[in-house]
Amino acid sequence: MSTAALASLVRNGGHQARRVLLTSRLLQDDSRWMVVCQSSTTDRRASRFDLDGSGRPATWDSFGIWDNRIDEPILLPPSIKYGKPIPKISLSKVGCASHIGKRKENEDRFDYAQLTDDVLYFAVYDGHGGVAVADFCNKYMQKYIKEFLAEERNMEIALFRAFVEIEKAYERHAHLSADATLLTAGSTATVALLRDGIELVVASVGDSRALLCRKGKALKLTIDHTPERKDEKQRIKKAGGFVAWNSLGQPHVNGRLAMTRSIGDLDLKKHGVIAEPETKRIQLQHAKDSFLVLTTDGINFMVNSQEICDFVNQCHDPAEAAHVVTDQAVQYGTEDNSTAIVVPFGAWGKYKNSEISFSFSRSFASSGRWA
């Protein structure tokens, strides 16, 4: 079929023909993709990716009607592949903040980067017993993920293998060191990979969290690894470990560790503490999904997931949002390090709630540890 015939079908609403025509006319200019729709006449016609017929690539802003949008270009190859507009996620728009709280040292670490041409990386690490493991993960996790992504298309498998391999690498490092404290240091790890602006995979050990805000509601992507979980507690006991409660009623593995999975904590590996992550895969719905948030437990202990969602939804941009979330945890009374990464998606700014108000105090019973 000729290009002119295809264009005629497009003008008459032929959906399949439109996709074929768009695919056949992809051009690349300075790493930004644009589409040229040719017709049998000299008139330029609009498409869903060229709304005004100007020939300029459409932006995600063109598809929204709310006031607080983020203006980003559409990723055309993934949009055509999935049959819906997918905005580019720019790292320059990502917000992050970390607060030391009342601790002597900030043992939280965070990072985000472009791992490959089509994969973005976001991570938070909450160290304990020192910063050794959090620093090690922050330095080498990207390296291991990239190595396994080169071998494995499935991001869940690649992330799982990266967690296991970085644990082995840290163990080698600790045993070669004269510093005995490296054997008792550890860290949580919550890592998110985003491919083509739409395929999201999260892997986590410990009690740092990831949540997605969909239609204004918090969707948890991680579950804390604590001795309160029946399955985790059973594994600890089966391995010969035990769970003891402190004076505040908080359970700890062998009376020492508040989590059942972590990177490091080498002295507790024989007692059931593992570095194997639980993973979650989800396909983004940019018309409904506003943002991804990664947080450490200095926030999670005091602010529940829906509150985080509500606070972020009131903010003008992700940078402000990250600071608001950490500041609220401090205002609520957290003493721990508090870190947040906020990644905006297509529905950023769409689901504001005018009834939300910021508070400077709260009761311990309403904290986010149990919500």
C-alpha cells in the first residue's frame, strides 16, 4: 500500500493504519524523536503526537488540562509500542532531600541515574551500625545492575541478582578489612528501575519503602521486612535465630536487628537474615499515576503512605515535595535520618486535595510504622 493510501486511511480514522504510518515515519533529531505524517496533499495534518500540525514533537503538557503539569516531551518509540502517550522522565525534575534528624551522623544514602539508554535508576539506602554498607551499596549497586541488565532483559531477575552479588562483594570486602565493625554494619536497600518511561520494577530489603501515587491514592510497592511478619519470623527461627522485644515493644532479630533482610549484618546471616530482595513489577498509567516516592524509615515511622501522597500532591514541584515530606517527619518528632526521592509521572499535579493541612505534632499511635 502506498504512503498516500495510508495517509488517506489515517484521515478517515484507520487506527491500525495510523500506527503503521507513524512507525514508518520515525525520525531522530538531536536525540529527540519526532514524527512526520505525510499525505498526498501539501497540507500538514495533526496527529496525536503533532497536535497543532506544526511538525514540532508533542509534549505531555499537551495532553493535560490541570494547572500544575510538568512539560515533558513524549517518548515516541515506547508510545507507539504501547499504544499510548508516554512522557519522558527527566532526572532534572526529580526531587530529593535528606535530613539528619537528631542523630550524630546521617547514615542514609540516595542516588538516581540514567543506567542505560532506556533504563533509569532510583535508590535509597538506610545504613545502621555505621555508614559502611550504605556507602558500599551507593557506590557499587549501579555497576552490578548494569552488568546483569546486559545479560538479562527481565529487570526483576537483574535486580535480584544484583542484590545477591553486592552482598557477596561486601562480604569479601569486610573479611579483607582489619575493621571488625564492618561485620556488624548493615543497610536497607530499596531500588527502582524504570524502562521506557513505563515499565517500573522495585526491589527491596529492610524497611525503606517505595510507593506510587495513583489517582491520588497511595499504592505500596514494598512490604517492610520486620520480625512482625509471620513468614519472616518463621525463617529466622528455622535458621536458628530468635526474636526478642525491646522495652518499647519492638521486635529485633537476636535482640539486635529491627529487620529480617538487609545488605551486610554479616554476623546475623547464619541466623536467617538474608539479602535476597522481594520485587514488584508494575506498568505505569501516566494519565493516573502522579509520582513515585522512595523513603527511609525516619519518615515511615512517623508518616503513613497516604499522608506522604497527600503532602506531595500539595507541592508545586518534586524538589519542594521531597523537602516537605522530610520536614514533616521532623515536625512530627522523628529523631532518625529522613530521606525522600520524588519522581514525577504524567499525572503530576492532577490530584490535589484542598482539605489537606500540614501539622506540627502527632501522637505516636498514629505514626506510619503501622499504616
